Amino acid sequence: FGAGVSGLVDAGLLPLAALIVEPAKVLFLNNALNLGVLAPLGAAAAAESGRAIHFLLETNPGPGLGLLLAYWFVGKGFMKDSAPGAIVIHFFGGIHEIYFPYILLRPVMIVAAIAGGATGVATFMLLGAGLVATPSPGSIFAYIAMTPKDGYVSMFAGVLLSAAVSFVVGMLLLRLGKAGYDNLEEATAASQQLKKG
């Protein structure tokens, strides 16, 4: 995963990194990918220009926000009822792992996360967005703290557009097919097994 992302960065194909980054996150390789690949690249870029887009690739809370909003709007039962709390934990608390079971419930939902992630990165690129350091955890508050004074518009644009695309794609996907697991508890257990290894 790390080599793939690094190659896309070198080739200037950053939006395609979402094809690797979003599945890697669900497999709990997000920290290794961020700290092992993106953070060093970002630190080098930030030393030269004062900001780096690399810090935005894995940590963007937008795709997860859109996915959880889709569950809240068109989900059913416990999935729908638990989504608002998960949104608070994810978007404001920066704990991205909270939405991974929602993808395991319907694995096709990874498409929504990828679409949102690619949209966010493309927006960041077009508007010249970047952070001064890795936001940890990946909450909107950490994003605000790590954004240069002249970079708030581009940062918020990327986060919000990625959330919007993930939301729309997620709503469409939720209306198709069946869940990969019968309930959130089973998906959460599967997610924990992935984390352990």
C-alpha cells in the first residue's frame, strides 16, 4: 500500500491515491500508511513551501462524514440510530475507526469512501490546499489548527466536497444489495479482528 501511494504521489496522480488509502484505512493500515509514507513526504514538502497536501490524503474526515450521513438519512434500524453519535466521534473527535464497521456492513460502501476521498484530493490540488503538519487525530479541529492562515477556504472546500460526494454515492449504494453482516455488532467484531491482525 505504501509503495503504491508513494508511486502515485511521485507521478502526480494524487486523486487516485484514494483507491489505495480508503481500503487501507478499513484494514487498519491507516497509521502505517500515514506515519510511514505520507508524513515523511509531507514534512519534506512543508519544509520547502510551508504546507503539504500529503497531510490531507489519509486524514481527511470528509469521506467518513458523508458515509455516516448516508446511513443516517437512508439507513435502517440500529445503523441509522447509531450514525449521529458516530458522526460526532469521527468528525469532531477524529476517530476514523468508528465508521469502518459501517463499510463492513456493506463492503460496496468502500466505493463511496473512495469517491469522496478522490474528490477531496482533487479539490485540495486544484485550490492549492495543504497543512503545516499531520493532524492528529484527524478531526476537523485538528485540521483547523494545522491549516495556514490563507488556507482555510481550500481546506474546507476539500473536506465538504469529499463529504458531499461520499454522501450521495453512499445513499445510492445503500439502496442496493444486502448487508455484508446482519447487524452492526457483527461488523464491529469483524473490524476488531482486522485490527488485531
